[in-house]
Amino acid sequence: MNTETRTLTRSSTDCKLGGVAGGLGAYFGVDPVLFRVGFAVATLLSGAGALAYLALLAFVKPDDQATAASGTPVAA
């Protein structure tokens, strides 16, 4: 049994804007492009995609890749 706990974080390595789609892709084990397209389509249809992206950007913590590489926190 795998007892490893998954946590949703924003990706610092697979990011175009804020790392939200990269983090979602890593969490669910799918290509982040699917989330990017989904956010874009939802934004064009109703604007909800932009709101969801901004909410995730504000509330989901970044991963520790940026701080672990240099030893100092990187401003986001």
C-alpha cells in the first residue's frame, strides 16, 4: 500500500503564468496542457476560468523546488 500523502502545490518548474496548471497536472498525473486549455475555454465561455485560476493562484501554496534549489525563498 502506498501511504504517501499528495498535496496540491503550484509548480515552480512547469509554469507558464503562475504554476497552477503544472501543479494540477502533477497532482492528478495528467498533462498540464489539458488544464491550460480548460482554463482558457472556461475563460472564453463565461469568465469562470480566470476566476478559478486566480483563486488557485492565491490559495494554493508553491512547491518547495524554488527554495530548495537556492536555499533562499524566491519571490513569486
